[in-house]
Amino acid sequence: MLTLYYVSATLVQSWRIQRTCKKITEQLAQSASIAFYTLQPGGEDGFDATFASSELCGNRNAAKVTDILWLHGNQRGCCLHPVQTLQITPWISFPAAPSWLPFAYASDTLSPVTTPTDNKLQPRVTLSTDSKQHLQLLLEARLEPQGDADSLETLAVRLEDYGKLIAWKVDSHLAVLIETDVQHFTQLLIMTFLQNNLCINDKLPLIRIESVLREGNPQPFELLTNHVKRQSRNSAEIGAESWQKHLEDLRALGVLAHQANEFEQQKQRTESKLGMRSMEQSPVGNTKAIAVVEPTTKATSPAKVTAIKPLPSELEKIAASKAKPKPAEDSNKPIAAPSTPAPRKTTPTKTFVAVAPTSPPPVSASQGASGSRPRPILRRNKDSLGESKPLNVLVYSDSSSARDSVINTLEQLLERDVYTVYALTPQEAVKKFWLEQTALLVVCGSVSTSVGQILVDYFLHGGKVLSLCSDILHFVLPNYRTAEVREHELVQFSYDKWQRVKMMHHIFCYQPSPVKKHFSSDSEESTVATHSRNPALVCPRSMEMKDLIGHNHKLDVQVLGSEETWNTPSIVLANSLQSGGKAIFSQVHLETSPSEFEFDEVKCSILKQNERTRLEIFAHLLRKYLDVDVQSTQTAAGAAPGAGIVYKQAYFLGRHESKFELLEKLGSRCSGSENVIVTPKLTLKFCGRDDKPPTASTNLLPILIHSCPDDFSTVDYFDCLKTEHIGRLVIYAPVISSSMNLINDLELMHGIVVLPLQQTAGMGRHNNQWLSPLGCAMFSTQLHISMDTPLAQRLPLLQHIIGAAIVNTLRSHPQYRVLDIALKWPNDIIANGNNKIGGLVVNTILQGSQAIVNIGSGINLNNSKPTVCINDVITQYNNRHPAANLPQLKYEQFMAFIFNEIERILAIVQNGHFDYFYNLYYDLWLHGEQSVRICLKNDEEKDATIVGIDDYGFLKVKLASGEIETVQPDGNSFDMLKGLIVPKYH
């Protein structure tokens, strides 16, 4: 009976497949789109066209389901009218096969077939010679490969066996476009959806196959790769950690492709506009030059106009704009909301609502009216680097485990909220952009000659270096040799007041002269000699060496610590007498934690006994010789990073109707009836009146819906808030890992803000560390921007708009306009010409007909570390001008003022008035006529002068020849104004 049942079921399934394939062929002949897709477990769409068609299709909203082809579990198949279109200009072409990008795929040809008369390469796929049979397929897959247990009964379907690979993109999932024909399309459906085998290359779970009409051409992979780092993937089979690095590489390529596409679109729009203008204005010929503003830091001077090559018309509007005087303000008001209205009455768009203006704005914000304080002239202090940014502590290591050990130890010892700790790669070391903002360089392991020379040059010119078991010693002290001891050897050494301490020693020990080439702890002679010799070998106290440009430097050398097993130096100090540079060389593993030797009970036990001493010695070296601020021994010793931080519950503030509207929207993300939402980095628990909040932690945030915090004045905040959307809903979190963790993985409400009082793991650009001390005014907000609005066409400008709004919150205020607060491109907020006091990060996700933009920002308001803060600047101004008596800014008021200004400027921009933004931006930035060094497409470096930004926020510079180039950063994390390059795709 079972056999009969199996045969019957097989026949029925075969009949279903044949019937489905026949209907597919018929529908394709009628210019329909065929879509097969999967739903989330438990989901039910009833063949809703908005689910049936991909979010990537441009006419998705017009799609209608005309026929049902397949229904099996959570799998669907249907016909859609009209044919769905797919714009692929921001996509990336496939590299030549075989390749591992974006997934592993085989060669276009099969292995040679050899016969007595033939020896040819056979093509992998042969499509129909009838071009009418050809079609384009969009395939989408999740980015996490199936585990071995999930794929035991499935064989990955290789896409290259069913058509020509055309283009791909990666965002929340992988999207691939292939060209195929009807026969191969039906074969692909049979091998996947019709046989419930949803697994493609790299074991990626397939979620969609849809026939589409392709529009445009992808960005050439070969051109993009000229401008990105070498791909990390180098084999077909890779582990989980390598896969995540691979995804990072793919997303980096995707960002570059998007930028290239935007650049091309802007160029086409500009050329179109210029063509129309020249036809109207110059019927004889296209010889008329265009006026372009060159921004200047002198706010009181008119914009300088120069005849150059044709440029975007928005800059022309700036040159033609006229300044309007601003009415007098009452400067005696105590912290009034800034008066920063729109330039004209605007019709609000459906996404933003403009704040009602109170007075017409000036075109030049520097031109104050009589009776109000004039703005200071913004200046750029290029020569003053002290405390301009939080100082970096960089770790260079050839081993990831050693690097992690050093970073963990440094996080225990360094003074809180003073330093940012980064890993330094060989590629970054060679570029030298890190030199000026580095307080300490820690070097572990082997160093190549090219990198070693640069690190030593940093030391010779005043840098501080800590070498932990590194051969960089030989670059600085070539007279020293190393004698080999046994690897992972416990040795007894003495340093300062710490005597006969047992710690792990490197495989080599220092030796000023080659007395012995090898030592052995088993040698009786060696043991006796150890007790009879002097405490340490005598080493040269001075020597000379040359830097990279040939200048001599005198070094003073002294032994700080000696190991007593071999009686050789273990810690050596080298001091540059001219520059003050200092380098400490330790062959003792000061970075090694006892936990790294848990497999060896004896060593682990001894290291645990000396753990406090290890941290004390490490901290003493940093503080006494390398001028690094460290925590007190009692605080640092034995304390894990983040120890002492108490996480607290958060509060949901705003109108109750808006709160419950959001909770209802999030209902599908909640686990059960507990109002628990799980995201990759943070679990949220919304708590009602009768709920007992769970204990807050770094991964769990309870949010009280009906309570108000004691340390945040809702009265001050909402009294100052004049917006319609931004800041109306607030999640106030006294202590949180990162406010971005709360919004990054959720679709919330337009304008919601998260206000953290303190962050334990703040994130900056490219996931860089962001210091978040108490007193820093931080916020994250989520904006929803409709794709049919003006700003959606220039989304990269948004970070510059937000930065301008934050700075203009103060610069347009009747009292605080006198403060020297300015913008540094692209997103730094600067006080007094060189002190960084804030910045922001912007992440954008395109979702259907809207862009979801997550913005995070932090501004030093009440924290004097790591640089300076706004209230310090106010105090300094009052000291210089006693009659001014500017009041200190309150946190709640300052946040409300910022949100008012953000919504106001966004409303102006969304109504198409980009000229207002550009004029304001140039009035607030520091880069007028600044000289920079750029790298051209042929890798030639030239000097240039900054003249503005383009429609996507990239810098526009003018070469000595008068030619205008658009440049962008090369990806370094240290100074984005260094390493500027002309994109090779433009």
C-alpha cells in the first residue's frame, strides 16, 4: 500500500509540475511577469501583489495578480501584470568566471571534451538562438548560508547552470539578475520551488524568482575594484567569521556602485540643464561660462565668482542670491528658542511639515541686525593640534589574538572618555594619516621593513611607542640582538618596585652583545651564573640613528627591567633627545591575560596570582614614561572593561496616542503577548503599568510606557519643542549600549528620537568607537523620506543638512551666535577653529517607496573631556566679555532646539529650496579656499583648493589649471581631508 501511495503521489506531483510549466509558458507569451516567492513562517498574504513583486521593482505598486500558479506551504507562485521593471544602474556586474564574488560560481565553459577529431571547450549554458525566448530573472536570497544540517537532503542549485549572470547587489539580502530563456527558466523553477529545494550557490536560502524587464546597465565590476581594498575571500569554502568579512566587502562595493550611479545621474541632469540653458541664452554657440561660488570663511565678504567649467545649477543660485537684513533681537532673554525661519512660505510635503516662520531669514547668516550680537568670523587653526580631537591609541599587530589582548588590557587601564582605541593595519600605517592624532602606538609581533621604518620615524619625531614582544626593536636599537629561550616560558623579572614577578616571556630575550646564542633553564651552570652575575647586563646609554629624510637623532637608552632567569634586559627605554619621542620595548607579555593559559593549570594559577601586578606594571609604564592618562590602580586592576556601569530602564515619552500607534505598528515584531522585541544587538521590553520591568543590561532594555524619569525635565523639553514630527516621540535611556542599536533594525515612526544620557558602546562612522561620556548631548532619530520628494534624489546630502542644522542651532540663536562653532567636512562639529566637539553618523535603507534614515549624533555639552564642550566655550566667552553673561545651556532645551532646526531646514529642502541650504552650509563651514592634496585618476598627486560640495555632498576642488574635480575620501578613518581621491569611475 505504501508503494502504491508513493507512486500515486509522485504522479500527482509530476502532473502539477507539468501543468505549472505549461501555464508559465503561456503567461510569458502574454507579456506577464512570473513570480515565485516564499513567505515568512506563519505569514499569509493571500497572493497580495505587494508581496508577490519584489521591492526592487520600480512599478511594484501597479502590479496585479492575474493567475495563481503554485501554492505549497509558505511558497507562492503567480502571474503579475504589467511586466515588472527593474532598474539596475546602481547594481554591479559579475566579474569574469570563475569567481567568488558575490558568491562562488564556476567557469562559463565545461571541461574540454576530447575526441579523436575534436578538442573544444563546451559552453556551460546554451540559450535559445531565438532572442524572443530570452528573458531576465531577478533572484533574491538571504545572506546567511544554510548550515550543514539544513542542507543534508538538498543540493545547491548553481545559477550559472541556468543562464548568464548579469548583475548583483547586496543590502538586507542578495539580489541577482540573470539572462535565460523559457526552457532554462522552467528548469530552474523545477529544480527549486517545484521540488522544494531552495538552496543556491554558497548554500544561500532562495526566497524569490521573478521575471522582469531590465532597465539600464550595471556598474562595471572591474572599474569599482580599482578603488576598494583587496577582497578578503580567497577560497570557495569559508567559515562564519570570514563570511561576515566577505559581506562587508560586498556592501563596500555596493556603496561605491551607488555613488557611481549617483554621479552619472547628476552629470546627465547637469548636462541636460546646461544644454537647455545654452540653447535659450546663446543661440550662436555654447561658449558662455557659468558663475560658481567659491565659499570663503570670511562671512562678511560677498561670495567670489569665477568663470570656470559648467557646474550644477544649484551653485549658480547661490552666486545670484541677495542678503536680507534680519530684525533686531532682544539679547537679554534667558535662553530663548532660536529664531531661524524659512526664507518664504512653503507648501509642506507629505513627509515633512515646515515650522512656522517668525521672521525672514538672512541669506548670509553672518549679517546680524543692529542690536544683536554679530557672528564671529569662522577660522581654521591648522597649526594647533592639541586636543583638537579625542586622541587615538593605535594597536599594530600581526596576530589578531595578540591585538585583542592588548585592546582588552588598554580598555581596563586607560582613563575613561579620553582616548579612542583602534587597530592599525599595514595599509593604514603606510598612508601616514594617523600620525597627528595618535597619543600612543602599541606594536606586537613581526613588522615588515617598509612599515617598521614609518613606525620608527613616528617615534623619532616625538611619538610614543610601546613594543610588546615585537621585532621593531631592531629598527631602533640595531646593536641589540636576541637570544632564544623556550617558547611560552614563565620567567622571573624585576621592574621598579615590583621584584621577582613571574610572567610569560617572549621566545626571545634582549641581549646587548652576543655573549651566548642560546640559554637553557635546565642548565645548572646557567642557574649558578644567574646568581653570581650583576643584576643586568650593561648596555650602551646613547646612540644615533637617522629618520626617513636623513636627519640624525640622538637616543638615550636605559634598562628598566631585567629577567632573573637569564639575567638579560626585559624592558628597555629609548628616548629621543631632540623630539622627546619615547619607546619602551618589553619582551615580557604584559598584554597576556591568565585566561589565555587555562589549558595549563600551573601557569594559569601563577599568572592569576600576578594579574594585579601585571596591570600595575603596564599602567606604570604608560603613565610614567609614555605620558598616557590611566585610571587609578584600585579602579583598573582586575576590573573588566565597562565594570561599574549600572544599566537602567528607559522611558517612553510623548502623546499616548502616538505611543500606542507605534506599539501597534511593532506588534508583528513582538514575541508573544509580552511586548518583547528582539533585534540583533538589543532586546526591548515595553512595560505597562502592571508589568514588572526586567533588570536592564547591555543586551536588554526595559522601556516604561507610563512613567517619567527623575533626571530628565519633560517640561523644559516639550515647552521648547516646536516641531510637528521630529522629537515628538522620545525614548529616554539613562544608560544604553548604543542608541543606534535601538533604531537600526526596526521600522519605527518618522521623527522618533532616542536620547541616551550615557552610552557604553557608542558608534561613529564605519563602526568606529565613539566616546560617550556623561554630559555629552547625544541623540538618534529615524526619518522616513518618500522617494518622490526632492531630498530623496540627493539622499547623501542629508548628513550635511543635519550637521548644518546642529551648528545653526547655536549660530542663529540671538545669544549664542557669538560662539565660534563651525562645520568641518564631512560631519565634524568644531569649536574655536580646531576642537572637535561633535559629529554624526547616517545609515540609510531603501524600503519600497521610502528611505528609512537612521541618524546618530553626539555634541559635547557639559563634558570637558575628551576635548572641550559648549558650556566651556560659553564660560570662556563670558570670561573674555564679562558684560555678555551668557547663560549655560540646559540639556533638554538644547535637544529641543536642535530638533526644531532640523525639521525647519528639512522642510525648506523638501520644498525644493536647495539654494538656501547651500548658502547656509558655506556660511557655517571652515573650508573656504582651503588647500588640500588630491590624488587624480592616474594616481598623480596635485594641490587643489576647496570650492564647495556637489549635490551628493562630495567636495569640489579647483586645480591650479582652473579645472574643477569632484573628490571623495579614500576610506581612511583618521582624517577624511587627507587621502582625497578623484573617483576612477567618473
